Amino acid sequence: MIRDFIYLKATTVEEALDLIDKHKEDYKIICGGQSLLILMRQGLVAPEYLIDIKNVKELDYIQFDDKEGLRIGATTTHRTIELSPIIKEKYPVLVDMEENLASIQTRNWGTIGGNLCHGDPAGDPGPVFMALNGSVKMRSKQKTRTLSLDEFFIDYFETALEEDELLCEVQLPPIPLNTAVAYEKFNIIKNDQGIVSVAAAITLENDGLSCKETRIVLGSAAPSPSRARHAEKILIGQKISPGLLEKVAQKASEAADPVADIHASEEYRRSLVYALAKRMVKTAWDQAKALAK
């Protein structure tokens, strides 16, 4: 059973920050609740205060600028992202990701800020946003700060969000020229939680032949979404070949730090990282090459 709590509702960011500042010793933010209510029902968390920000409309937005890139408010739903014309045009990998994220009922109610703050290493948005070099903006009564998603995820269900802070916005820079991003998760049932996932961003030189920059991010293969940096280094300056893909996949597998659970063994997860890394790098490379022509 869920332990008794005091329900508080905010309709503006300032109201939310006031409530957080007043009750920061024992509170949780709710903005959809699919993840939080499960934890509360299991007795894993039992906050005295529940601060609802679902109706903070000023955090429900999608904005794009050619210079600044994409801005997504924290209370924006997954379904809104999935159906956004500007995201489909500028960041199509996000649409692909959202279409396979849980059920449509969950996407209609769940929010992007709640997903990221939950800190589940098996979450879909984290690896994709990291591959896109994303960051998050957080506010408290005292300050506003922006943090790269590379630094935001710390451990299982743990993020760098401080106790008096509210995540307000996800920020993605413009996608560079000759760049493509691919993402795939392996699961038994479509739209279910991924056993392992990999996101790969490839930027090619203007000739479309050699790799200029890359980001390879592993999901559900460590305590938090993580970059396979040694695998990334192998690609820089190189032209694609079967041998190169084998080396990258092997390094990505070695970078994984998976745990065994009811879904998969450690060995099986490493083999999935190997397969998905190889596939996603090849997919992103082919898409980037088409863009460079």
C-alpha cells in the first residue's frame, strides 16, 4: 500500500520552486506518475509531500531555432514529441524512439522531464539525448544551471538533480552537417522496456567517406546511460569497413558494465551491446553518407 502523503499542486514554476524550497527535506515531484507511483506502491519511496507539476503549462513546449537548436519543456508528453512536425523534420531519431517507448497510453500521459529524472538506465530518451549532445536546465530558488546529460546520470535511479532543484528544460544543439543518429533497443515484446539499447551519432567529413565525430551511447548496459568512448575513438578519421565495425563493436561491448537480472545475464547483455553497436554505427554511417552527397 501507498503510505499517506500530503498532496500539493503547483500551476507555475515559481509556485513549484516555493513548495520545493519549503518541503525539500521530504518530498517528491510527480508529473504523470507511472514510475513514481509504482515505487510508492512497492514501499521503496514514501515521501511526506507529493508536489504535482502536471499543470505547470509554462514547461509544456517544443521550440526550435536554427542557431540554438531544440528546447523541450519538462512537462511535455512523449506523445507530443512523437507527433511534433518540427522534431520529425529536424530530429527524426526522437520520433523513432518515442514510437517504441512503452504503450500509447503511457506516451499520452508520461512526460520527458519525469522520464529523465527517474534515472532508469533502461529508459529510452537518455541514450538518444546523449547521442545528440543534449543537456538539461535546472532551477532552484537560488540559481539556474545547465548540465550536460553526460554528467546528469550518476547511478541506478540517481541523477545530479539537487534536492532543491526542478528540471525545467531539455536542450539539444542543432544537428551538424553530414550527421545522422540511429537508435535501437532489444526487447522481447514491442514497446516494452529494453534489455539493452544503443544510440550512435556519426558525423562524416564533407567527402562523405571518413568519420569526423561520433557519440556511441549504451542503455541498460551499466548503472546509467554511458558513452563507449574507446569505441568512439576508433572511428575518428577512419573509413567504414567490416573490420572497423568489428573493432568498434568489441570496444563497445568491453565498455559495458551490465548486471544480471531476470531479463538477461551479464554475458547476454554484452553480446547484445556488440550486435547493436555494430548495427547502429553502420546505420548512422549510411544515413550520414547519404546526407553528405
